[in-house]
Amino acid sequence: MILSSPAFEHGGFIPARYTCDGENISIPLNFSDIPEGTRSLALVMDDPDAPMGVFVHWVVYNIPPGLGGLPEGLPNEPVLEGGILQGINSFKTIGYGGPCPPDGAHRYMFKLYALDAVLDAEPGMTKHQLLSAIDGHVLDGAGLMGLYER
């Protein structure tokens, strides 16, 4: 399984338009080589370099596996087209919250999970609730890392 973005390369810098210094819109992502038997995808974006511990920027689940990715600028609404659900980030809001590091360059980790089930869940799950819900259902995973410094 492959997770990539047309906005930046793995290990490269995330453009400011996707951060609190720009338009703060969600980053476009592409998914490929999804394993057979995948019924849904889930995505988490977080910052392991945050001063107070891991800071969650985006939680998305029940993504249809045939979608091929997510476009930029998804609305910060609990339910999106196609039954996609968004969770709560560390900003305590639904949907995407862009990078806004207080100091130095931070790593932003995108983790995509291929699941053998569509989650019987409501929108608004936290990262920890999502990881608990997908336990035992993960077929494969992929990662992407971007950097941002203010």
C-alpha cells in the first residue's frame, strides 16, 4: 500500500497553504496498491514532536477503498460525501487542523490503515478511540512524513 501527496514528497516540507500560516486547508493525499479485501480506510495525521506530547491534526475513517485519495480542502464537517467520517483533533475540533509548530521543524506523520471492515461508528472519534476500534481489523498500513517549520 502506498500513501503519497501531490503537495510534497516524503520527508519534504509541507507548503504553508496547508498550515496555520496559510489557508489551513487539508492536504491532498493519494492512495494506491490497496490490498484485496479492504472494506474501508482510516487515516491519522499527527505531530510526534509537539512539546506536550503527540499532537493529533486529523482523524478520518470509513474512507471507501476505491476512492484513490482525498482532495485538498475537505470541509471540517463530521460526515463527508461517500460516508467518510471525521474525528476530533487535538485542537478539539472536527476535521483537519494544519501544522502550527511553536518552535523549530516538526515532523507530521500521516498513517493510512487498510481495514477488513467498515466501522460501525459515529463521527467525532479521537485517535485513541479509532486505534482501539480498528484493532484486529488492519490488513495493511502505509505512512507519509512531511516537515514544517515556522
